[in-house]
Amino acid sequence: MADEEELEMLRKRRLQQLQQRMAIEEAEEGQRQEDLVAAQRQQMLRRFLTPEARERLARIKMARPEYAGAVEQQLLNLSTRMSKEERIDDVTLKKILHRIMPKKREIKIERR
């Protein structure tokens, strides 16, 4: 009887270890997929952006990371409609930024 209980405990422990290992492997695979997609996005952006536009996009990522994803998505959508010879320049990127980024609000403080 004790041997059966011990054997059952070992089976449960082994099953738990296998489940943990599977969860870790799935998480690693998901991370690899995300890295691959990010690398593909960067490659497409590098192909369609001029050096000046790439520099501006890099500055946007540093200053406003919350808008960088939306800007990149707009650029990728635009690049799918372009021919392979066309490139997105800095002026076009500025126009996209003006559409995406909110207008600056002025806050005035009046003292009485």
C-alpha cells in the first residue's frame, strides 16, 4: 500500500515537472516568434525608409515609445501599397506623425 502511494506521488511529481518544462518551452517559442516578427518588421522598414526617416523613427522610439508602434504600423501599411523602388522620406514620415500624434494642448494658469 505504501509503495503504491509513493509511486503515485512520484508520477504526480514527474507529471508536474513535465508540465512546467512544456510551459517554459512554449514561452520560449513565443518569444522567438515575437523576435522573428520584430526582425522582419525592422527589415521591411529599413528597405522602405530613407536614412533620414530611419533616424527620425529611432528618435521617436526613444522619446515617445507609445507612438512608435502606431507609426511603424502606418509605415508598413503604406509600404505594402508602394512599388519596390519607392521609398518613404522624412517629409512623408512627418506627415504621418502629424496625423497620429495628438495636437499639443496649451495649459494656461491664471493667478488672481
